[in-house]
Amino acid sequence: MNKRLAAAITGAVSAYVQQEEASKGFAALTPPNAQMSPWRLFGHQELMRTRTNWHTKRANR
């Protein structure tokens, strides 16, 4: 096997391994916990949506 070819393969493998180790560090991070329940946020959005529709209908009279 050519020495240049062996060096290129070794370099590519080591770069791949370094990239995998770096990505493992980011994967270990956990997302922050939500301060508010998603159901509560959804309910608030629905209330605001109906309020906005009511204001729009009233303004277009």
C-alpha cells in the first residue's frame, strides 16, 4: 500500500472519530424544562385567537 494512501486513510478516520466525539458532547445536553405546561400555553393561544377574531369582526363592521 502506498504511504500517501495510508496517511490519507488514517487522517480521514481520525477526523471522523474526532467529529463523532464532539457530537457526543452536544447530544448529552438535555433540553431545559418548560416553565409552563404545553396544555396551558395551547389554551392561552386558543383564548387569544378567539379574542382576535372577535376584534377583527367588530372592527370590520
